[in-house]
Amino acid sequence: MSASAKLRQRRTRWLVGAVTVAALALSGCGGGSDGNSGGGGEGSAVETGVEDIGQNADQLDPNGTFRYVFVQNPSTFDPHRSGNPWDLIFFRLVYDQLLMEDQAGELIPGLATEWEFNADQTALTMKLRDDVDFIDGTHFDAEAVKANIERMKNLPESTQKGNLARVGDVQVIDETTVQINLTGPGGDLPALFAGPSGSMVSPAAFSNPDLDQKPVGSGFAKLTEYVPGQVSKYDRNEDYWDPEAAKAAKYEIYVQTAAPTRLNMLQTGQAELTYLDPSQSEQAAAAGLNTAPSKSQTIVSFNMNPGKPPFDDFRVRQATEHAIDRQAIVDGVFFGMGNPVAQYETPDSWAYDPDVTPDNPEYGYDPEKAKALLAEAGYADGVDIELLVPSLDDHRATADAIVPMLAEVGIRATTRVIESPTTPVTFFSRQEGNAYAGFGAPFADPTTPYLVSLPGQFRNPWNLSTPEFQAAWLEALEGATREERLPGIHKMIEEEKKILKNFPLHQHIPPSAWTDKAVFPEGYQVAYAPNLRGVGVTA
């Protein structure tokens, strides 16, 4: 039998096994992939998001309530203390950002109407709106921007100071003009200013002891009720500068970790929008709901501890990447809804490196090569590892599919389920276990997911890096445009593969589902981390 035929035979075997795993792990869900939901087969790319999905826009109820169901609370309502990128779902309601992203991922004006680097890219100048007030009555101006950036740089608990490390100081030119002076390349700043780093808090509220639960921003909605673990409720900000932003009078975000319950909430009229497990697309469509693949940057990755055997040997880390059949996981566990990837940029990203793919023999599925590398590293008879498994259905299904793949090449994994929220502390702080598979959160800039390969990072307690990667990471920040930055970004991606303390498996694209009551702006793409700006309901 030829080598390629053997690979196909193994892929089929893992695919059958993974489908069985998914059916067990995602019990209570419908089976199969909805043919209209965009699920892709082997070698195909899943299109993310759907345009022109707004229906019944002429029946918009300006006094209605839009209800969304997600799987977690915000970790805090203070954006400068937030270490969870999913918090941006909530921040976009109550805070304005300096810049925003449109549906195509392009940066557009927010609180800043214009932005430009100077000729030598040592400063970024921003022109600001002059008609914005925070909900406490404080006026937004250049002084407020300066105060927010200085707070993020100096607050002991700030999670944003790393993003602003190359900001030297901030100059107020006039009331509506601010100049951010740089000490190094800052090409990522505009993108970062569309996220928590650009979320503006009223300076008068900086010292509020309850800012973590009572946000004071200038957003299109105001928080009125917050019950941790259950719901957060918001009223439209009637004084907001953009009257088109809040199409509903009220917004509610409910917390529900169980996908069957989220689906039931839509079916019974308790909510208008949620996301589902991939196996539920058919069931949702049969129930008369609208479904589509979510716009998603989430990457599922395999993380290894290089501080102790066996993953302290680069050859073992390489062998592990070659042992895992990414396409079989996408097809079997996630019903074809996803894209196998070998880098932390998604195929639909402007920064995607076409040379770093699962089809490249350097990074792709090759169990024979994995066995040879293990033998070179001194593990010809195989090796035992402990695989930590975050306690969520999709994480467990992924781990269950990976374990037999590793076993075939000689990596014998014993699994231990841990609480999902504690995973980073368990693995990176206490350094328990040898490896785990995890789901990444949305990222603001292509360099963001690669921060973990720099020294001094929480997710790199071993300080495993190379001078070549560190230089490439800085090079990826150079340039005022995407085109100027692209060579550096691709160099960064390729240098990171020479470190390989973690590696991507696939782009996770769960289906979103919504009822006919939901009204979306023209061209809206339902996202895994949705922006509710311009979203409303029918009467």
C-alpha cells in the first residue's frame, strides 16, 4: 500500500472514531451538518458570516428588547483590567472605542474621526469627536484620551500595559487632537484601539471602587442590572451621539453554558440570538430558525510544556504536530465547520501566510515522520504524557479525538479533566500536566496571538523564545499600512514554527442561530463574538 493510501486509510479511521466521539460528547444535539450552513468538506474552506441577513427591518420595534445568549459573564466591566478578549462583547455596549471595525474587518472611525502616523512613524495623531459625553456627564476630549492611556500604562493591575509598551507619552495638541509619541514600532496600535485598549472610561470614574461592575463609559447603552452567572441588562443611551447605534430600547445578555438549552431558549422565544454546537445546525433549521457559520477568529491549538520531558525536546514537539490529523478533527468532531490551520492567522485574514499550511510537509499530518522523530529523541518505545482537558463539551470532544492519534505514533496520553476557567493557572502557573488542547479568543492584531512566544509572558513561564523570533515580532509592528507590515508578519509566523511550544489545529467556526424577530444592519455578519451595534427586534 502506498504512503498516501495509508494516510487516507488512517484519516478515514480517525474520522469514523471522531464522529462517534462527537455524538457522545454532544448528546442531545441534532446530527450532521446543515447543507445550507456552509460546512466545508476535506480541503475546502468554510466561509464565515452571512451578508444581508436582516429580515423584517421595516417592522423594527424601537421600544423592543434584544436578547442574546452567551456562555460566560464579562470577567470585569473595567476594560483596562480585562484579560479576557470575550469581554469586548459587553464593552461594545457600554464603552466607545477610539476606532471600530466594519463587517469586512477594516478599521473605521469611532471616537477618533481621523488617525495618521507621521513620516518616520514615531507618532500617531488622532482627531477626535467633539460631541461625546460620558454617562456621568464628563465631556470626552483629548485630555480624556491622555488620561485613559496613562491609566492603562501605569495601573498596577492593568492588562493593557503590554499593548502600550511602545507608547512613550501622550500630548494634547488641542481639545480634539491627541498625539501619541512612540518609543518603538507601533503599527498594531490602530487595531488595538478598536478593542479594550481603545475603550474609553470616564476619567472621573477611575477611582470608583465598583467600576468592575458599574461601567462608566459613553456607549450606546447603559448597564441597568448585573447578576453574575445569569444576566446583564442594558437600556439605550438616549443621549448617544449616533442615533443609529441602538435599534432596540433594551439589550439583555444571558449566560448559558449548555448548547441544548441555548437552542431551546431560541425555540421558546426567550432570546433572539445565540451560537450552537456544530451538530445542532440541522436541528435549528428544522425548528424554523436561521443559521449560518459564525464570523470567527478562534483558533483551537495544542499547547505543550517545554519545561519538562518529553516536550523539552523540539523533536518531540514536532512529532506531536505530525501525529494529529487536523482535517479529521474538523470533519469528525465539528461536522466540517472549520478550517485546518498551521498558523494563528485564519485563511480569511489579511495577514495569512500561504506558506504555513497543513499541506506543507513541514507541518502536516505524517505519523511515520512522527515516529521517526520520537525515535531520534530517544523515545523509540513511545512515551507517556498527561493531557489536561478543560471541562467543556467541545474541548473534551477534541481531546478524545486527539488521544488515539497520539497513541498511534507512541505518545500515550492519560487525560485529566479540569475546570475550564482555571486552565491557564493550572497549566502555566502551576505547570501541571504535559499538554492541553484549548480554544483561543478573538484577537485585535495579527501579532497578538504570537505574544506568547516572547520572554516574560504569562503563557510563557519557560521564557522559550529565539532572538530571530523576537526581531521578527518587532518587524511585524513596523509600517503604517497592512501592506507595509505583511513581510514582517509572515517572517514572524515562520520564525514561531521554529519554537513550537504550541501549534494550531483549526479555525473554529460554530454556527450562529437567530429567530425571525432579530433585525440586523445591512451586510451584517453574525459573529462568534457579536457586536450588537445596530441590532434590533421586530414588534
